[in-house]
Amino acid sequence: MQVSRIHPSAARRSTISLYCALLLAAAAFAPAQSPNPTSAANPFYGSVTAAPVTDQPLQLSLDDAVARGLRNNLGLQEAQNAERAIHGQQNQALQEFLPTITLTGDTGYHQFNLAAQGFGPSVVAKFAKLFPAGNAPAFPLITRATLTEGQLRFNQILFSGPVIAGWRAAGAATRAAHFSTTRARGEVVQQVATAYLRAIAAASEVDNAKAQEQADLVQFNNAHQAHIAGTLANLDELRPRVQYLAQQQATIAAQNIYEKDLILLKREIGIDPGQPIVLTDRAPYSDLADQTPEELRAVAFRSRQDYQNLLNQQVELKAVHAAYRSQRLPTLSFSGNYGVQEIGGAGSHGTFAAIGTLSFPIFREAGLRGDIDASQAQVNAVESQLDDLRIKIDQQIRSAFLDTRSTRQLVEVARSNVELATRALSDETERVNAGVDNTLPLVTAQATLASAQNNLVESLYQYNVAKLALARAAGVLEQQYRAYLGR
């Protein structure tokens, strides 16, 4: 019976290759960034549709949308599948520590040609004198036998530097994959919340456009009646008519943008694009608690998933480097087997083997130094990335902080503009009704109010998006997006 064995150095190389594969798999996934809202360019713009279309409109709040995104978003599911793959490879690495026990058994009917094996009549004749009367009995040259056998095999590595260091690398790779998934969850929350806020803003723009259209219709009807009565010139009737038709076009355009924003939102959270939905939340507004960029930066270093991911990649690469360095150490392993055989119903004594193996490289210096230098270069690269990421986090915190402060000021200015435009429109309406002025200043005041209202809606949207970006830069978006939005 033959037992196949793998050379220890080949086993070490395959083990380290497995850990390097773990490293590449852990670092491969990173949330895609693309301005093009398609799942082909960015998986976070896609999802797995979870429910069929119904005629009943679906009531959807911001929290519901985020929860659906965390369940169905395509980008997050890809990150979760990548993490599962890393876990599977970690279990493969665990097997290097565990004994391998296999049990084999077989039975079969065998036929042997003794003459073909050199046991022919001439050989039998040589032993004829050993038999009574010098006559050897007749032996059949074709024999048959039933062979049944079973064997239990045991193999285990007792000590191996690459295996020990590689297991540490596998643990770091698993943690890095976890932070990749956590980072993907933050990406989903930001994408879904931004899409929801954009749809809210678009809905507000539709409402403003419809209200302005209705006001223009009333103004046009009044001008038309006044023209029929002969108290208003034809030119003064044409102005509100043109304004009303232009506002109709603006309403159609705003409605189209709103419907497209809803489709994008539904694609991100796993709702069929044909399913009607109703957004139950309005645009939130609240001021943030006072925090300095230095305080937010300290929070980011504790909470940022990409930073923690890179830290674990550093641990993993250092473990892989140690695995390469430990290839100079000896490897101790044990193997053994126990088996029984039965031929033609006659049992035999059991057989066993117990083998201890100690192996160490004698001269592989060039290859060992090459592996060590290459792994050290990877360690140096990730340390450089960590230094750069620390500066990048500080930059993102400060930029998001400035965006939040400036957009809050824009909201305050936009609200003041709406108040002033509303007062101006009221005054001009009274002047027109009193016959002091014609309709041209009134139409201008209406357009000014509509522009101010649209600016307010856009400013609220930009302010909320800036707060989401600040929470993302601090690494607390998934846990605190409600607090940052003031909900």
C-alpha cells in the first residue's frame, strides 16, 4: 500500500500563497465612486428586487428606505459575499492547525495469473522432492481471491513558522473584510439618504411649481376678464398668459425630474421601478451640535471603516512578512496509519505506521530573500497609505465641516429671501388690485418668489447632504444619520 506525501517546502509555499490570496481578497473590495447613476458603473446604484409590483402605493419613510437599502442594495451584497469568501478561506487556513484523519475501505474480487508472475510448472518441479513420493501436487496457475481492507490515516503539523504567522494573517484579513462590509453599509446609507433627500427636494419643487402655476392661472383669468371689460390693455393680458404657459412648462419639467429621482431611489433599495411609492418624510432641518474639526477627527480615527480596514491590512501584511521569514525555521509533523486486510475470508494481523518528520531548508537563500524583500515592500506600501489616509481624513473632515457651515448660512439667506419675496408679491398684488400699477411688476414679483422658493429647497437639500457627508467623514453615518439630519 502506498501513501502519497507532499514535500514540506511545497506545503509551506502553498500555505503562504493561501494567505496572500486572503490579503488580495480582503483588499480587493472598495465601494465604487461614479457620478453616473447606473449599477454597471457603481453597484450601489443597483439592488436585488425583493417584492413584486402592486397597485397600492407604498408609504416610504427615510428610515424605511435606509432599512430596505441595507437589505437589498447590490453593492452591500457584493461586500457581504466578499466577506463570506474571506471567512471560507480563513477556515481553509485553520485546517493547517488541525489533524487530518481519513478512513478508507474497499473490497473486491481479484484473479491472479501465477505463471505471468514467474510461478510456473518449472518452479513447482524444483520443490517436488519436498513432497511425499517426490510428486508435487498440481497447482492451478489461475487463482482467485476476495480482498477486503480498511485503513485509518492521521496527519498533523506540530510546528511550522509559516503556518503560525499565516494564521495571524488570516485573522487580520477577516477583520479587514468585516470593515469593508461596514464601510459598504455606510456607503448604502449615504447613497439612499441622499437619493431620498433629492426626491424630497424634487417633490417640493413640483409643489412650488404647481402653486405658482395656479397663481399665474388666477392672474391670467383676472387679466382676461379685465381685458374683456375694456379696463386692461391687450399687452397687459398677454404678459400673464405668457407667464402662465412658461410656468406650465416648468411644472412639467419638475414633475419629470421628480419621477426620475423616485426611480433611482427605488433601484437603490430593491423596489421595482414600476411600484408607486409615496414619500412620507419632508425635508428635515436642524442645526448641528457645535463640534470642532479636531474633535471630529478623533472620532474618525476610531470609527472610520476604511482606516480600520487599512490598519488590519497592515497587521496582515506584517504577518505574511513573518511567514516568509519563518520559512528558515524547521517544520515538525506527524503522520501515521492503521489498517486491516482479509483475503479469501482469512484474516491477517493489523498493520500500522507512526512517522515523525523534521524538515528544514538547507540552501534556498535567494528565494527566501526575494520573498522577504517583496513582502517588506508591501508592508512599506500600506504604511505609506496609512500616513496618507490620516491626512486625507483630516482634509475630508475640514472640507465637510466648511461645507456644512456654508450651506447652513445659505439656508438662512434663502429663508430671508423667501420672506422678502412674499412680502413684495403681497404689496404688488395690492397695487395691481388698486389700479396703481400694471401686471408686469406683479409677474416679476411672482417669478422672484418662485426663484426664492426653489433656492430654499435646493439650499435645504445641499445642507442635509453636507451633514451626511460630515457624518460619513467622521465614520458615524450608519449609527447617527438621524441625529445629523435632526430627525
